Amino acid sequence: MLLGLPLVDIAVIIAYFAVVIYIGYRAMQKVKSEEDFFLGGRQFGKAIQIFAAFGQGTSAESSVTTTSVVAQKGGAGAWLMMASGLFNVPILWFMARWYRRMRVLTLADFFKERYNSESLAGFYAFIQILFFMVVAGTGFYAMSNTVSAIAQKTEGDYTISEQVEYQQAIELERLTIADFTTLSTVEKESLLELQELKPQKEFSHINTTYLTIVVAFIILLYAISGGLEAAFITDMIQSVFILLLTVILIPFGWMKINETHGSSGIMGPFEVMHKVLPESLFEMFGSVHSVDFTWYYIASTVIVGSITIVALANNMTVAGSAKDDTTAQVGMVGGIWLKRYSMLIWALIGMMLLVIYGTNVQNPDLIWGMATRDLLGPLGIGLVGLMIACLLAALMSTVDCHMLATSALFTENIYKPIFKNKSQKHYVLIGRIFGLVYIIGGVIIGINASSILSLFMEILLFNSVVAAAIWLGLVWRKATMLAAWCSVGSAFLIFTLLPYGLPVVMPELSLNESLQVKTSSITVQKAYGYTVKDVESNQLELKQWHRDNAAGQATKAQPETITLGDTYTKTTLIPGKAIFWSQGINSQNIDGTKVSQGKGAFDVMLFIVHQLGVDLEQNPTAINKTIANVLRLLLPFIVLYIVSFVSKPMPVENLNQFYGKLRTPALPDHQLDAQAMQLTQQDPTRFDHHKIFPNSNWEFNKWTRLDYKAVGLCVAAATSIIILLQLMMVVGK
């Protein structure tokens, strides 16, 4: 055993690392220019593009986040995870074409060409670098916590402080399960204190900080050396690992459920789910397990995520490296649908693990690692090591592409405008050096993260800062440089800089009681049917009571007998949540005095709304979050649209050249493509007959027959996933 893992598992992990490092070394020999390093020479076909899109969009946090959210929210969590990326795939079909036809190295170059502003391109690059550091941090956090759960300590290995914290976690679990109305005053106070304290129940042999640093170093070895070709080749290998990760737990989990509950066959576990899990976990909206996940909050989140997906700089890395338009589109959409169907299976695994571990897992972020340890570990044939390799593959396939995207952004749009006329070798070196900076930033965020769900929501909403400038820049000729600057600048100030910067430069804000307002705590009463597990627990409780009564030791009245199918009403406390602080409000004792302090980012937009007289304290948290989502989406569009009408228009010739290029098909033969672009430069309006509104400022293009087929297939795929998700919640009932 080494760090809680058998040697066979360690051997599997080492073998995997050796293969990917070797691939990076071989690919390094082919890197001669920036295009080779950042876009692989724009030579990749459909198969590699599909796996690249799947690999770069599927990190260690993808499976872990899905199962974690489902473990917390049940059906509502599954719906949020699916819906957040279900309706934007048709958008990506058209965006992939635009990305490839831009013929640029980075998406920041779009701002340089469309708005004629290197500084705006540099600012976009800076924003995206921050964004992808958060994405990398999320992956590092998910991977390290899952691996740490695989190598968990037994109770006999706990230190004294860990034993104390463990007992606090057990008490919190007991109080949470109980009907709130049956708790004493002391127990209610204890429940509220422990909810704020959030004691840890699981402890590991593995130090997550050291693990994160080691994995980051491995990524650097092959991605910095070999560039995009190394990343994409390993993506193909790692995509196979990710698919293995997606299915490897299911048969063992199914057997575990059938063995434990006496069920059999494929349908047995589905029947068990409805027997042992509360009905609330199968509700899609607003159950006591997901009171904040209402239909309107999920809808607002889905809309924001669908609109902002166009701003992801790594989309240019994937689509821009394809050999032509259609390859870029098929690769992008194919890879994303592969991920969507994988997420459906991850949601199923989440429900399966709820049956195995119950509904009170203290830290849902660890549930995947717990399942790996308990279901695969006893076999002793290296499957735990394979699972860890799968998690590393998922993380590395995403981080390597994102590292190259951010390196390209920094080199092309921040470094090169300042240090011009350097050699290709020099710029490739700078890209490699910045890759190190990016990885370090991701490691710092991952080490200091608090939960996967909070990071996931931040990732989903982050790019609302720049989405308006991209959308209107692509489809509306009147969008101006000043308007784009005002839109991006004001959104970045309100939604990113002030929320994260103010608590740092003004730490006293977190202690200001007037900023620590919460929504009102509520108790929710709901009727549920007793499950088989409830009946079995009741029978054991009755037997124990009769034994205690016969011995004269019974201290409570005889419990009521319950039968399967009876209903009961349970009262659950839904604690008030901080309105302005992303990580809530924590209490701590300083010199014997209890002090409350806001944690995380400060929501400036909601603070402004509150100051305008809107009583946010009386709203459910879901309404406040929905208000924040709507404002986050609309404000940048409104600012850009209004300022465009009062600012200096962009030169017509520049606009004609830009939109002419977007209508010129990208050809796989680089020489023929250059000739086609030369014709467009001479006559930039030669494809204007493809416009829907030829005499207007709107640059919408007519759909081709392939577009109709692709959108139809996307609708069919989305419908199939919705149907399968619904079936998952009702089959076996």
C-alpha cells in the first residue's frame, strides 16, 4: 500500500503518465511556428475534432460535478446539469463555422478585426485568461478531492482534531434528518450553528494540495512541449478513458444494489430507487432538496449559459484548428453531444449512488471517489488506478487545450502588440512560459476552492461580460468600438472586478452588519409516502422499544407503526441565505466575541437593486438569483446597443472586409483558401446574396440544406435526452 492505494493501482497510474509524456515529446519535434503550436497547422479532420471538442469540454469536474449536484438536489440537479448545455448546441453549429472562417489565431483577434482595437482584444484576452484559470481550478479541485476520497482514512486513523470534527458532522447529520418541529430549542440552535460551521466527515491519506501540484506538473510536461497536436492526440486517448469512466461504475453499482436490497436484473435498481429514496428527490423543480432550483431560476441560468457560450476562447482553439468549415461544425457539435449523453449517464450514476450511500452524504463532492473505493477497490485488479487515470485524463484533456488557448491569447493579444517583430521561435517560447503561469493560477484557485457547485455556477455566468460585444459584433453592423468598450468595461466592473476586488481592498465590508442581510428562514411542510427503508427502520425501532420497555428502560412513548404506502408530513428547515455574499455568512469567535463575516464575492448588482428600494430579504433565494441572472445578461446588451447609436460608426470598408471574410468558405487546401480570400478582399460583397436582409444593418445569413439537417438532428438529440431523463425519474416506480 502507498498513500492508501494498492501497488497495482499505482502501476496503472504511472503507466498512463508515461504514455502521455512520450506523446508530448514526439509532437514537440513538429512545432515550427505559432500556428503549429497553437492550432496544429489547421490540419485536423472530423474524428480528431469530435474527440477534441469532447475532451476539451469534459474535465474531471464534469462527472464529479454532475453526480455531486444530483446527490444534493436529485432530479432537479440532474435537470440543471443537462439543461445548462442542452439548448446551445445549434448555436455552436453556426458559431463553429464563424470561428473557422475568421482565420485568426485567437478569438481575441475578432475584437481587433471587427472593432479595429488591439486594446479591446487585449482586454478580452485578459478576461478569458481569468476565466480559464477558474475552469482549471475547478478541474483540479474535483480531481484532487475525488482521489482523496478514494484514499480515505478509517476512523482508527483519525487525529484528535479529526475525531472532534467527525463527531460534529455526525451530529449535524442527525439533526438534519429529523423533523424540525420535533427538535428541542437547544437542538435547533445547535443545528443552525453546525450548518454554518460545516464540519468535515471524511479525511484522507492524500494531501490534495500536493496531488494538485504533481498533476499540474505532468500537464506542463506534455502540453507545453508538444502544443495543440500533442493535446489533441492525447485527447483521443483520454476521450476513451473518459468514456470508460462514464460506464465503469454502473455494473458494479447495479450488483451492489441488487445484492443489498434483494432485487435482480437491470430493472431491479430502478425499482429500489423509488422504494428507498424520498419522493422529493424525483421532483424536477422546487422540492425540499432543491428549493432554490425553481423552474424560473433554471430557465434564466440556461438562457445566460446559452448566450455566453459564444465567448469561450477555447472554441476557437477547437474549431479554428479544423481543416475546413464542415469539419469544424461536425467536430464541435459531435463532441458536445457526446458529452451531453455522457452527462445523462453521470446523472443516472448520481441517483444510483444515492441508493448506495443514502441521502445524507456529508460532502457530495466526494461521492464519486467513495464509490470508486467501495465498488472497485475490493476487486484488487487495478480498476481503482484505472479510475484515477480516467479522472486525470478528463482533467488533462481539458486543461491542456485551455492552457494553449490562454497562451495564444497572451502571446498574440497582450505580449505581441508590446514586443513586435520577434521571431516565431521567440513567440512560441513565450507561449510555453505563459502556460506555466496559467497552470499556477489554476492550481491556486483549485487549492482554495470551497465547492464544485459554486465554481460551476461562476463558470456558467462568467462570460456574460463579453458575450454582447461578440454577438452584436457578428450580426449588427452598427455596433461600434466605443459601445463595445462601454459594454465590456461596465460589465467587468460590476460583475467581476468589484465583487472580487472590494472584499480584498476593503476587508471591513465583510464585517459590516448592514451588508449581511439574509433571506428569511422558512420551514417547508410536504407530504411523502413511506419507503421500504422507512418501514424497516420503524420495525427495528419498535423492537428496540419493546426490549427497553420490558426492561423498564423505555424513556419515550411507543413509536407508531407505519406501513408501506402510508403518507406522512415532514417539516424541513430551509435556512436563510446571504443575499450579497456568494459563500454565505460565517460566524467565528474572536477573543471570546462572536463575529459574523461575509464570505466570497460581493454581489454589487444585487446591492444596487436593494438600494433602489427592492426588498430582497422577503424574496426566496431563487428569485434573487434569477434577478441577478437577468441583469447580468441584459445590461451588457443594453449598454452596447444604446452607445452604438450615439458613437462614431465603424468604417464601412473595414466592415465589408470583415463580413466578407465570414461568408467566404474555409478550404482544406491552404493555397486555394488564400486565393479565395484574395478574391473576397477585392470584392468583399461577393457573397452578400446569402444575407437574409440584404439592405439592412443586420448580418444574418440564409440557412443551407446542411444547416436545416444539423438543427433538426440537434432538436431530435435534445428531445431524446429530455425523454430519457424523464424516464430515469419514473421507471421502476
